[in-house]
Amino acid sequence: MRDDFHSQAWADHHGDLTSAINKAFRGFMVGFERLNALQFDAPWRSGTQAKTSIKH
């Protein structure tokens, strides 16, 4: 196999790569949840109720 020298590096570091991707997607998800809560939350809720409904 021509790329066999990459297999050891992949075996050593694929966990780090997948955790970094997971962390990035979680950050995007939290940001979009906050944006959604700010834009589409019920206007009769006070600011403290809207902020506590967002789960991190």
C-alpha cells in the first residue's frame, strides 16, 4: 500500500481528530441554539427565563 506510512499516525491521532470535530460541532450547535432563542423566543418571556431555557 502506497500510503502505509500514514496508518500509524492515523491510529495514534484519529481520536484527537474526532474529538476536535465533535467539539466544533457542539460549539456551532450551542451558538445556533442561542441565536434561535434570541430570534424566535416568545416576547412575553423575560430575559432571565429565556436564558435559563437554553441548555449548554
